[in-house]
Amino acid sequence: MRTQNTKSNGISKRQQKVLEFIENFGRDNGYSPSIREIAGEVGVTVGAIQKILRFLEKKRFITKEPMQSRAIRVIRKINDDRIPIYAAARGGTPRVVDEQPQEYLDIQSTMGLKRGDKGVHVVGDSMAGAGIADGSIVFFRKVQEVREGEIVVARLEDGVTIKRYTQFGKKIILKPDEVSIRGKNTLHEPITVDTEVDSFDILGKVICVMKNYSRSRSTDIHHDKIKKRQANG
């Protein structure tokens, strides 16, 4: 993560360095660093780190579990321009997605993405007809209104799915977009949502797709295909 000007955040460069080290260490190791490890990284005393941690906790940048070691968690980031990428969502049946991002993508490494956008890995081929293949990543953006035929990332009950959006009265139809055989989607059925009964939310509209990311880290982002298919419905 790049160091930002932190004056408007009320946090010093040293405090931000501590915050970034805790976040990066936790992401790489699966647990938080010790106070001595933080002190060694920053180059100050353990006492100075304890004072910084108390400040960051008071400002709600971190949370600490009392009476536990290696239990520091970053809950608020500073000017974070990275795009969070979550574990997996199904193109077919909704799949549970971890609340914590699996990884991050630098916003400057891709075109068309901006702060607030999110990404999710795709499992399954129910949207292959729209160029969303198994193993790719879709990037989505929260919007005020979803139009007929647009591809969305939706939460249904406890699962997340990627589908083409259609609405009939108070019911919403989430349609697959497979590579059809004789004009029919033979593997996946549409999902019908009753908005008066079901726990349902549109997390965002798909804006681009990165193909084969998990296998080759390719930056093959194809906006045009998504836009063309959404326009055609």
C-alpha cells in the first residue's frame, strides 16, 4: 500500500506505517504481529508502539482482543484505493462468500475501476455466454438502479450469485447466460426471487471481467463484451 498524506485523517506517518504493517502482516500470515515485531519494523521502542496502538484503537482504526496475543485487527483503512477481491460466487446456485477480502488489486493496475468497486472470483459456467468463465473475476459497482438485462452480483439469503437481471412486478428473475444448445440453457435454471419474502440485495452491477486471473494473473479485462451483451439483453 502506498503511503498517503495523512494530515486530514489526524494520523501521523509513523502511525500509518504501524497500521499498514499490521494489515499486511495479517494478510500474509493469517494472524497479527506481536508488539515486538511491530517495534522492530518501525524502529521504535515497545513502549512507543503500545502508545500508538492505544491511539489507533481510540480512533477506531484497529480493535484488540483483551488478554490475547496476536489479536490486533485493522477495521478502518486510510485512503485505500485498492479493490478488494472476495473468495468466490457461483454463476449458478448462490454460494456463500467470506466477508473478508481474499486479496486486493491496485486500482491503478486496471482501467475503468474506481474506489468503492469490488471483485469476486467466479465458480461455475452459467454465465459463460456473457464471457464470464469459471475461474475469472467479475468486478462490480454499487448503483442506484439496475436496468433490465444487466448482469448483477446479487445476494440471496446467505449466498451470492452472478446473473442477468429481469423484473416482473414484485418478482425478480435472475437468469443464467450459458453457451446455449439449440437456444436453451440446459444446465442452469433461472432463479425467481420474491422481494416480499426472500432476503435479497443487489450488491452491484458487473462492469468488467478479468479472465483466468487465478491461473495466470492476466489483465485481460473485457468491458466491451459485457456492455454489448447487456445492451442486447
